[in-house]
Amino acid sequence: MIVTDPIADYLTRIRNAQQAGHRVVEIPSSRMKQAITEILYNQGYILKYKFDNDAGHQGIIKIALKYDPATKTPVIRKLQRISKPGLRQYRRANDLPRVINGLGIAIISTSKWVMTGKQARAENVGGEVLCFVY
């Protein structure tokens, strides 16, 4: 299967797995997806992850999804793709968006690799706004 937007595919697989109530989701791997996965883990949106580079030529990422223990609702309420292949969204460091007044995160692809909007503002670098997570 040929995917024209691998980041949108990544976000959709996580979204669909959460909606179906799955504990683990497997996604074809890439360096960009690994970086986004590490950001989601560091920000507390996923339980844990594992990069399996032995599986096939591309490798896979196994992500353990995180749910609220009391209500069983997913921790990630919304994954929203911002910059799309047909319309890229670039922002300067001082114009980077704040997601839900700082409660969510914006994932930015900068010249210094992939980071959250808060980190990009701190390092004074702008870039492509990949997605919002909250």
C-alpha cells in the first residue's frame, strides 16, 4: 500500500486503535514517526513504545496506548494534522501556535529536528507545524 502522507497515516492508525479500544497499535516505522512517538511518550500521551527494526525492511513501531484508569477513555482526546502535503503550514518561532492555551502540544519539524512548540520557542526556531495533540 502506497501512502502519500505517512504522518497522517500514523495519526489515523493511533486514532482508530483508540476508538476501537486496542491496547497496542503497530505502525510502519520511519525516523520522523520515531521522533513523534518519542515526543508523545515524553509528554505522557502514550504508555510505552518499542521500535522493532527486525520486522521487514522498514521495521515497525509498537505503541502501547494510554487510557484513563477510572473512565477507560483515551488520554489523547484529539490528534489533528495541521500541515498537509497540499498545503504546508510554516511558522516563525514567535508565531508558533499554543494548543488549548498550553494544555496540548504542537509538534513542529524544525531545522534542529522534530520537537514540541514549547521547545521550538525556547530554542527560537520556527518550522513546519505537523500536528496538534491534546
